[in-house]
Amino acid sequence: MQQRVKMAAPCGRMASRSVVQFLCTFSRTTTGKLGFRQFSSSSVCRMALKTKTVSESACPSPYSLSAAVYLQRLPVLSADCTAIEQDFRDLMLQIELEKSLLSDHELRLREDAERMRRKQSEDYDSDEEDTSMDQDIVLAQDLEDSWEQKFRSFQPVPRVIDDVDKDLTSVQRCLMDSLVLLAEQKVGDQKLWLLPQTQWQVGETLRQTAERALASLPVGLKATFLGNAPCGVYKYKLPKPLRTESSLGTKVFFFKAILSDSGPSVPTNSGLLWLKKSELHSFLKPAYMMKVEPVILDL
């Protein structure tokens, strides 16, 4: 019992020491032998004071958060072939034609031609032929004539419509190119063309903010978002007269989305534009364009 009391006495003395005294004792014994960094009471106090100062001085960021939608309409029509693409296409069609087998209609036409040749010969015996075959020959020829007539009356829709392509508010313009949606928004006392964006609200994710920005447009657009994480960020400062210590600017996070349903036609005064990649430079500021351009899908 006496031995247990003697062993517990050092433990009681160590428990009564402060953390600083314990670290100083640890630095004089074990750390000196192992080569660890030595702590002193002054350095530990400075670290504790610094941590307390940082925690007390923590304040909200002066930049507000927003989310923007990079909404892209994919090409509707295939682009025109280049010269080398056209040559390769013709070559593949020729190879496919040479290796292909005759269709049932082509075989029937060949049999009909052979039958007509035998009828015109001098040694033709009508008893050897089935009388119903005469009707088949006429039907085959009539079928080809009807196909030819339908082909001649077919009028394809023009690939390029000048009036529609010049209308920057129409989602049906430039069907062979990808289009990006821009919205006219007010930043300070200025109106700028930007990707559709809105300010983040407490309790929602940035993707939900981007979805709300799309839903707030004057037309009903349905889109498929490509992921939950942003694909880019742009930070800008407010005009100097509008800056305060708690509000210097905005951080905008970009989210990719593909248009799935264009909805009703957009009125001309809706403040929305559908632009090609080559047309964005005329509407976006250079610094903003540098952040948007890498996000564009070249499809």
C-alpha cells in the first residue's frame, strides 16, 4: 500500500502542472534526445495568443456568391463536309456499293428483264410461263415510277435561313453551330451581357442557385445540368461608388447545362441572346470572356 502511494505522488504533481510547464519539461528531456523541435513557454504563449487573435478577427468574406448557367444549344444539323471529307465519303460509298449484295427488288427486276428477253425471242413458249407473272412485272415498274414521283415532289427544308440566322434572339438560328445563351443583367448602375446568373441564398447549394437562375428567365427553358460541381469561377469588383468594407464584389461560379427543350419563342425585347462562339467577343468583356471561353464545348 505504501508503494502504491509513492508511485501515485509523481502523477499527482504532474497533473497539477500547467500545459506550458509540461511542454517545457518535455522539451528538456525527450525532445533533446530525439532531435525534435524544442518548445519554450514563450513560444507556446505566442502561438496561443495568435490563434485567439485570428479566431476573434474572423469575419465574412467581402465577396458575395453567385451561380451562373452556361446553357448551350447543341447543333441540330450536321455541318457541311469539307473537300477532303466529301472525297472520303464518296470513296466509302463506292467501296460499300462494290461489296454489297443485290436487294430483293433488284433481283426481281433482273428476273423480269430476263423474262421479257425470253418473250421477245423466237423460240418463246408461253406455256412455260405463269400467267400471273405479267402482273408482277407491271407492279415492279409501277413501284419504281411511284418512288420517282415522290422523290421529285420532295422539297427539303433549307439548311440556312437568312432571316432566322440574323435574329439573335431565336434559338432556331444557325442550326449547324452551337449557341450559348446570354442575358442582359444589371451590375451596379450598368447593364451588361452575362451568362444567366443570380445570387446565392443561405440553405441552398450552388447548383440549386444555378437552376434558380435558369428558372427566373422570362421564357420556360428546360436543360440538363452536367454535374453538381462548377466548371469555372469569375471574380469581379463592384464599381468604386458602390464598394463597402463588407461588399467589394462577387464571385460567380459557372455550371454547364445542355438545352433539352427550348419552349415557346423568345420575344425580341426579352433581353436574351443566342450567340455562336465567334460572336461572344462582341458582347462580353475581355476579362469575362477569358473565363467563359474554356468552358465552351466545341461540338
